[in-house]
Amino acid sequence: MGIDNFFQNYLKKKSFFLDSSVLTSRYVPEEIVYREEQVHEIANILAPALRAEKPSNLFIYGKTGTGKTLSVRYVLASMMQIARTNAIPLKCIYINCKLKRVADTEYRLIAQLIKFFGQEIPPTGLPTDEVYNIFYKLLDQEKRIVLLVLDEIDQLTKKIGDEVLYNLTRINAELHNTQICLIGISNNLVFAENLDPRVQSSLSEEELIFPLYNAPQIQDILRRRSVKAFRDGVLQPGVIEKCAAFAARDHGDARRAIDLLRVAGELAERTGSPEITIQHLDDAEKKVESDKILNSIAAQPKQFQLVLYAIILISPQKKQFFTGEIYELYQNLCKKVKWNVLTQRRISDILAEFDMLGVINAKIISKGRYGRTREISLSLDEVLLAKLKELLEKSLSF
């Protein structure tokens, strides 16, 4: 079949989906269920902005998929509607700090903020002080409150340090018309505790922690979304229940459950199935897990990637190996690419992070008077391992 005929036939097929966007992270429902208390608390803290008063800085913590970003967007959308109706000078800015080329340097972050005020600067080349001065002038052009949401804020400080937060919190002292309120969202529950004391002091933030969803709550969320996302009768009985069970098993991540359901629908359509089955959900689970790991590794700093590449190079020769063996190969790779060599202790920290991501299994074992070490093994299937190796070689230019 020619490609033109393929597309013609595709258009004739009746889609499972009424609106697939309902099953994406961009979608903000009319009602946020099981987060009423948190939504009300966010609204309480930020409400002074509607009286042109600066609210307290707000830090929101919780595991991935617990509704943090959704709740903030829901509250801000409502505030902006009220602001427009009543001619209140309010501006809301949302930045995902995990995105590359948006917040991987202080310069790029401020350049991105400048873009929100209708001006562009070169992607590199200006002194950082000058970039901040441009931003200050744009901010202070009129009297208003600016609510700045930094999602995945821990990724920002991981990439560029916490000096940028100090600078952002000190901006208000330089301004005459505008006041800026920081809203940080983080998966790391102890994020603020690891900041420089100077930064902690300047933040003076209020904190809000989001709990995990349980399986019945995730089931209800999926049912509500599936009514708007799918045509009647396309979901096999048990799909929503199993999808919720997958998510509850993996730390109550509702976002992941929603992604799973969408991908299962997409896979079912591609195979020409008359309905979305539990098998499609199982296949979606493997695909989403694979994509999650690849995207996570692609976003890691180069030194992290080099450590993982060393592990992948060792793995065909041994099923299990030790921190020292990884460190030795890592050092040789650093010499090859002419990079600074991190300490073995830092490499141990990186291995612990890979263990948390589920890329490796790291078991601490005692070697008696020789101390302790980690026994490492890879926990990925061969197909994903091949994709990961290819990704790393491209990223590291090997």
C-alpha cells in the first residue's frame, strides 16, 4: 500500500478518541478532585496578588504525578480570569526548569523571562549583569504583580547552582513598580534544606506538601478523563482498574496512569483492534517505562552520562561489578574526552541516583577491613540497553 493510500484509509477509520488532549499533562480539568484542600491553600497564599500586594513566596513539594503543577495552573488560570475581568495588573509566568535550552544556564533562564515581556536577546554573548538589567527594566515598566512559577526548581539549582534564586528573590528591592513572587515546584521534599543559608533567608517561603494518590483515587481520575477522552464502549472492562494499579504500585503517580491510558489507546488504534485491551495496557506500560528512562538520561549532566556509559561498556563482560571497576573505566573515558575527573565519592552519589531511577541495581556489601562498596548490575532489557547506548554515544560524541 502506498503512503497516500495509507493516510486515506487512516482518515476513514473511526478513532477511539473523542479528545486525546484530555489525557495529556497540558489539560486542566474544570474540577481538581482529591486536591481541594491543597488548591484552597494555594489560593489563600496567592490571593493578595489580586489586591496588587505581593504574596509570600511559595514552595510546593510532592512526588511526581501528585497534582502539584495541575493545581498551580488551575489556581493561576482562575486568578488570571478574575484579573482580566477586573482590570487587575497581574502577570503569570510558567517555566519548566527541566527543559533543555530554557533553564540550563542562568543566562538562558533570564533570556527566557525577558521573552515573556516581549523582547528577545541573543542566545549568548551579553554579560550576565547586562541581561539582568534588561530584565529589571522590562519588569518595572508598569505597576503589577508577577507570579513566577519555576517547575522542577530542583533541576534548576542542580544545573546552575542556587545563586540564581538569590538574585531572583533580591529583585524586588531594585524595583519601584513591580513585585515578583516565586512559586517553586519540586519532587525533592528536602530541596530547600540543601540551599545556601543566604538563599533560604531571602526566600522566606511558605511550604505545601502534596500527598500520594491511592489506587481508588487514581481510578476515579482515570474514569473522569476517559469519559471525555474516548468514545463509549472502546475500553475493555478492567483496563482502568489495572492502569490505576500500575500507577499506585509506582508511588501514586496519576500523571503516569493518564499517559499509560493514552498510549494504550494509541497502540490499540495502530493494531486495528476493535477495543483497548489489557494487553494494550501491558504493552503501553513497557513503552512508557522505556521512554521515561531514555528521557531522564537525556536530561542528565554529561558527567552522569559518562558514568552510565562506563557501566554499559562493562556490562557485556560481567553481570555484576563493583564501584572501583566503574571508576577506573570512567577515569579512562575522562582522559579520552579531556574532562575533569570527579571524585570516587561523587561517582558513588551518581550511582545511587541511577539506582533510584531504576537503571541499575546497587547493593552495598561489606569487604571487612577494606570498607564497603556497591555491587552493581544493570536492570534494563537488551532492547532498551541498545537504545540507551546509542543515545549516550550521540550525546557524548563517541
